[in-house]
Amino acid sequence: MKINRVSATNFRSFGECENPLDGCGFEFEFLPALNTVVGENNSGKTNIIRIVKKIIDFLESMNFSNE
């Protein structure tokens, strides 16, 4: 499995967003190799990890339900 990009709106510190096309929310594109997340305290670094974990958990649940 490879995740190339994640985006989020209305998730924890990424705030509410009525229309994601307005540029609100969050988007993160992963590089092919190692990626690091750097930022101030309370800027949403852990929430990026939580989003990725939710994606992986969802994909794993879909895989197991298809077996």
C-alpha cells in the first residue's frame, strides 16, 4: 500500500470548512522516500499521523471484509 497524498477538512485542528474547494482544510503530499513533519506546538503534526492511521485502518477493514 502506498499513500501519496492526504487531505482533511473538519478534522480536529484543521477547522470547519463549508466548501473544501475554497482552499480551506489541509492537504499533505508525501515524497517517495522519507517524510518529516515539523511545526510549532499545537499546529496539527499529530493530527496528520491520526489521519494516516484512520486511512490505513479503513483500508485494512475493507480488505478483511472482502475475504
